[in-house]
Amino acid sequence: MPSSTVAQTPSLSTYLKSLKHNDIETSIELFISLLKRRQIKNARPCAIATINLLLRVVGESRIRDAQQLIERIREVGRRLVAAQPREMTVGNIVRRVLEAVREVAERDQDAANGGDSGSISMPSTPISGEPQRRPDYRSRFSEFTPLQGISTQPQDMYARAQAPGERPGTSSSFMDNVAQRPPMASSVASYAGQAPSTTSLFSILQQHPPGRSPFATPPTGTQSPALKSSPTRSEESGADKFDMKAEAINSIQDIQQELDDVDNEISEFAQDHIHNNEIILTHTSSHTVQKFLMKAASKKRKFTVFHAEAYPNNHLETYATIINGGSANSQDADERWKPLTSMGITVILIPDSAVFAIMSRINKVLLAPHTVLANGSIVAAAGASTIALAAKTHRVPVVVLSGVYKLSPVYPFDTDDLVEYGDPGKVVDFQDGEFMDGVDVVNPVYDHVDAELIDLYVTNLGGCAPSYLYRIVADHYRVEDIDLSAKAEAEVEGG
Amino acid sequence: MSEPAKAPEPTKPAEEAKISPAELKKRAKAEKQARRAAQKGDQGDAEAPPAPFTNGVPEEQQAQKQSGPQDSKPKGGQTKSQQQQKQGKPGAQEGKHERRGSQAQPLAMRPKVVQTAPPKEEARKNSKQVELFSHLYTQPRRHDISGATKDVHPAIVALGFQMSSYEICGSSARCVALLVAFKEVIQAYTTPSATSLARNLTSHYLSPQIDFLKSCRPISESMGNAIRWLKKLIAEIDPSTPEQEAKDYLCDEIDRFIRERITVTDQAIASLASGLIKNGSVILTYAKSSIVEKTILQAYANGTRFRVIVVDSRPLFEGKSLATSLMRSGLEVEYLPFSGITHAVKSATLVLLGAHSMLSNGRLQSRVGTAALAMQAHKADIPVIVCCESVKFSGKVALDSIVLNEVAPPEELLPPRVAPSQPPTTDRKDEGDDEESKVKTLHDWQDIAGLQILNLMYDVTPAEYIRMVICEYGNVPPSSVPVVHRLANESM
């Protein structure tokens, strides 16, 4: 074991450093233990760690077959998600990587097939409702996933028509039917991963790369997906196996780049949402919100910010963010930025209890979530629900700033399960023995905020209403990746 | 000084036709410059005043800092200096010779010298006040005895400091403490020869006491009602009554007031409200209300088995003392920080709240955070019940939490200071030496321009969130508050 990390508390930065010289299995185990012990928490550090780990996994794997690579990633992803199911960003990134790999595989398969019958390379089975392994996290998501309806294919319908007794959610043996029925030249809206690559004239004119929605986050460095598709097909016929891994790594690096740029991309929209003399209310030490406001301030908007301190879980970081801007302990030196007050903006610190009192004078509420669920609701730091409800009462618009990486395709029923409970020692010191003995001290870390309380989402792809989020989910994830459990994969393969 | 000024003047009538337009132009220009300089001086710009006069500046700044906590003094100083500035500037600008001449008189120059320094200090001081609540920053809290007039009775002094340090906190407690202190004060009073007790006691003796208390902490609605009642009582005393008899009468009446309107009322409300608590209830309450505490203990003593959830908030953490006392009595208590309200309302069946005052438009003024709790409970369809004695009912109305409120010192919100455990230089060398000086804590908030801290004490809960108000007159809806107020507080 390397001895260099002895004196430092394990955290994201130490983990990233250790990734370079540990072997894969050790890295995975290290990440799992960091997640379990909550030494890595909050969406972005978890996302960064996951993507780096998966990059290494893909890079070091000697697998040539796409399916095996997908299975490997699924296996790793399963373990990570099981370590901390409430840290949904981990699962989101795993699913994004899977989507990227599948897309690369599809492209290669198209090239290999030369555009023949060229139907879907993977089954588009809607996953049956398997509960997660961890017993206390009950989430059933098959029939109610937002992607359920989208995954319907002409082939599916044909298959289902053949087997009327079957439950719509189970896998059917439609693969047999595929060869018989010519694929329909459908207009390729945004069926994530389901767009059939056909050989009809229409498809040549469409110029959409198969399996990739034209509305998903564009890979950085490309103008449009269409330009990429045709040259690659002809070039890669011979060496496609080798290139598949390289391309997969490229796609993963694109996701990594997206993670780095997400705050900047969101803050590009700041001018559209903040005008002069606004009074804005925000909450916690979110860097996304701070950068958003900084961008507006740099465009010479003069506004006032009421900042609720988010006691007891986040208040010290909130003070640090207000006073010093970007934290001094940030991972890379680029992450430092000046505090808002240095740009001439008045920042007023208030305790959380005062949000209702001042809400009548607030013009806009900015929230940053921990996770965004596919139905438009969010899981945010504790206190956000009170703020959003007070805003609704006073008819104040609530804007949620989040990168697409926080958007989860999982749609659990019991929103109580999403709320994590933290250290009661932060509320009352454990030294207060008599109190802690006799009184039940509870410290919820997160709050679930209903979709009706939110007016607008600003993501790195732009602004949208909560009702549109399911489309963004469909653009970025595949149906078959929602359930990472081994049983689902086996079903798919066996069916 | 006058000679150069006289020079242009004699020539003026002689060549009035020619020079006056030029003279007028010159004067207009001088006035414009003076106005601009006065504006700049208001904004605290350092360029406007002459630079070399630095002697007066540190002195004035020192005086400013001494009178720091009292805003009234610097404001007076500012207006004075502004007036002098406006007088001085035109004088200085009319002719450059003017200035040199007046340099010989340092005394006259000094007020002009420090013109920009106080406005700068002022601007900085005022920028620490939240503009929305600027009407509430009238008087900073007194923390020591300096400045108190000799008329203030020691009992009142002690009470004042107990209130400003939150030792006595809570509307009913403050009211009772005030009346008890007043009893002592009244007994110590002697009527001066020329006047009668009825006329003299209130205006010359009690008023300074009340002013002192106001300077320690703004008085509550219950205290206000009690003082009004007492003043009315004093005014109705027959002038022929001997002094000691009058004083004894007043003390007896005060005792009766406390007993009737607070002690017995509390018992009545407690027994009424405890009937609402059933077996298996989950009572949710916020911060610490003495009447809610009595209700819960009464219900527990009656044999009902239920559990209590207490939600608490910064900076006073009153809920913690309530939770402790309930726990010690044997109840099952759950304690949550304010951020846990959503969790709290999931399992609660009844919300009991105390009040600072009930406003005449049916709204509840109570500890800041109560409104948010009532809102969440209302959304979850949990009944919200307010227990409030009639002495707290008020004739005031408010639509928001901004006009009627109290702003506490922002320093109360600062986190406890963490002493640096190691010398800062050893561990952080890799971050560079610049970072050391840049890392500030919230305790440096005064130095950061644009950063303000707001510490509100009360908020106003809309009437639609309140199901019922329990007072000694029974269970009334919030809309009946003005009726009860008229009955109880105005027709005595």
C-alpha cells in the first residue's frame, strides 16, 4: 500500500491521485469505501470520481467485444451504486458511460454490417420491475420510467401483438421477428438508442448517427453528430475492434469535459435570467449558483442576494463561499474565484428561519439540487422544501440550476427513501450527554421538492420547464441501463 | 480675507455692464463646483477635501468609533458636518485667496477638514444595515450602564440587562418581570412637594425607566399593554389619597394584574388546550413558548400519552431548553433543526404555537420561523393552534414581517470563534503565502464591503394558516382578535 496518503483525510483529491498508481480492483474498492463512509459526497465530486474510475476501467480492460465491455461497466456500476444508492450521480455517470459505449458499439456495428438489415444491435427490452438489491431502498421503476413509452418500437408492437397475454414489461422474443419485418423508416425524433438505422433512402437523407439522439449533449469538439458519421463508417471497417475502445474512451472523455464545463455553461445563461435591482434568495454553498451570479454581476447587473445559511450541515461552507469565494481547498487552482461581494453585489446572510419573513420582497429564488428526478422534482439540501413552498405562497419564481449529469432516470415512488439522515452531532453536540440520551435528535440532510414548486430548470443545455425533463433523460440514457442489476442483463441476453 | 474679495466688488458697479455676465458666469461655476464637492463629500469621496488636513481626521474617527454603537450621535455629527461643509465649501471656492487666509485660523478649518471622513464612516456603517429594515435600526442595544440617567432604578437596570442578554426571554416572562420590577420602583418613589402622585409618577419617574428598558431591548406587545394599563391606573388615583396608601394600592393592583391576566390565564389556557391532545398525538411545536410548555405538561399530567417534536432555530436555540425540560418530565421528545421541518410535519398531528402578539388582522407575530412551520403544517393539513393570553393581543395590523419587527445585533449570528490550533505557517506552505492573509472568516464581516448580516426576531404568520386561537375568553378564530383586544385591553 502506498504510504503517501497517510497524513491526509481521504477525499476526492487523494482518490484521484491514487487512481494513477493503484490497480483497478483496489481503486474500485477504495471508491466504494469512500462512498460508504461519506468521505466523498455531493454530486460533483462523486461524478468526477466515477468518471475517472470508469475511464480507467475502460482503458485497462482488454475486452474487445462491446457487449463484454458493457457488462464489465455494468458490473462495476452495480457495485458503486450499491455502495451509496442515494448518491444518484454515481449511477447517472455509469449510465451515461454505458450509453456512450453502446453508441460507439452501434456505430461500429453499422460500419461492420455495411448498413444491412442493420437493426438494433441490442435488445430494446423494457426492463421488468426488479427492486434494487439493498433492502431498504425500495424503488420500482420499470413500468413508470419516463422511457417506458418511448421504447416502444414497431417491432415491439408486433411482438406484443403476437403475445397478447404477456405483461408489457417483460422481455419478449421479438428478436426472431426482427429479420422478418422490415424496419420502418421512422422519423428519428429522440428515441434514445432506439432509432433504427435503416437502409432506405430516407435514412441516408436523415444523416442521423444511429442510436444517438440529435438533442443529447453534443460531444465536445464536433460541430454536429451528422458530420462524424459518414467518414467513420468507411474508415473503420478493418480496424473497428481496436478503435471501439479508443472511441469509447473518447466519448467518456467528452463526458468528463462536460463535467468540467458544466458550471461555465450554466452561467452563460445568467444574463437572461437576472436583471438589475433584483433581490435573489439562495441557499447553501453551491458553486453553480455562485458562478451563475458572478456571471450576471460581471455583466454589470446590480442586484441583492439574500443567502440562507443552511445550518447545520452546510453553514460553514456557506460562510466560506460568501467571504472567500472559491474554496481554498479546491481540487485545482482554476476553481478559485472571487466572492460576490467583491463585484459590488450586496450579500445579506440570513438564518434559515427568516426565509418566510423576507419572501414577500424576493424576486427570484435560485436553488441547486443534489439530484434531479425524471418527473421534474429534485432532492436538494434540507431547507429547500421550505424555501420553495414559501416562494410558491408568495408567487416567487423558483429556478433550479443543475447540470445534466445530476438528472437521474430513476423514478422512485417513495420520496422519503431519497432523504438521507446525517450526523445528529451537528445539531446537538454529543458531549451534551443527558440531552442526547433522552431526546431523539434527527438531522435530515436532504429535502424532496415537488415538481409543482419549481418553475424553471437551467441546465448546461439551456432552460426548460420541469415537464420537459423526461425528454432530456431520454436523450442521455438508455432504457436498458436503468436497471443495472445482473438479473436484467441475463434476461435480456437470454431472451 | 476680505480684501481680495473686496477687490472685485468695487469694480463691479463701475463696470457692471461688462463684468457682471463674466462675474455671474464665474459665480455660477463656483456654485456648481461647490455643489459637486458637497455631493462628493456626501459620498465620502476622498478627493473632494483638501488632502493635507489630516490632523483632524484621526481625532474625528476616534470620536466616531467611541460613539460607534449609538447611531444617533454620528448621525447628528454628520448633519452638523454637512452643514458646515456646505457653508465652508462655497467660502473656499469663491476665491482661492480665501482658503489661504482661513488657513491661519486652524479652529475654523477643522470642521471642514473632517467632512469626508465622517460621511465615509457613515456610509460604511450604514452599509452594514439592511436597507429593507432600516426603520428598525433606530437604537442599538445598550450593553453597559454608561449613558443611563441617574433616575433609573437599580432593579430596572438589572432587568434591562437580563432582557438584552436573553436571560429573560419570551413575551409573558418579560411582562411579568417588568411589572415585578415596577412594584419595587413604585415603592421607592416619593412624590415631590409641588405635585401629586397621579401626575408626577408616570411622566417624571416611570418614563425614564421605560426609556432605559427600550434602549436595552425594544419592549414587547405584552409589556406595552401592561404599561398602558398601569398608566391609566395611576392617572385615576384620587389626588387626596395618602402616598403610601396609593403606592400600596398600585402594588396590589399589579399583583392582581399578574395573577389574573397571566398566571390564572395560563392555567385556563393550558387546561383548555390540553383537552385537544389525545392519546397517540404527535405534537409539533417551535422554539419555546411558556404557555405551550404548560399545556404539554398539563396534558401529560392528565395521563395522556403522546409524543412531542420540537423544532429549533438559530441563534437563540430556545427549543433546546424546551426539549430538555419536557424530557426531564418524562415525555418522548424529538428534536430537529429548522432544516428538518419537512421531516417533522410528516408525522405530526397537531401544531401548538405560542405568540409574541396577535395582530388585529388575525395574523400571528411570533419567533422568526414560525410562519414557515405554520405554512408547512397547513400544507400537510395539520391543525395549527395558537395559545395566547389576551394581554398579548394588539391593535396593530401588519401584512408582512418587515414593518413590525425587531432586528437583533448581527453579532449574535456569528458562529463561535474557533481558535487556530496550530501556527498557520507550518502546514500551508504549498498554498502560497498570499492565501494566508486572504482566508477570512465570518468574524471579519465588518471589513467586507457589501456583506450584511440580518438577524430578525419575529415574523408574521398569515391568518389562513391558523385554525384557532386559545385565550382566556375561550377558543376563538383568528378573525376575532380585534374583538378580544377591545374587550380585554382597551376597556379597562
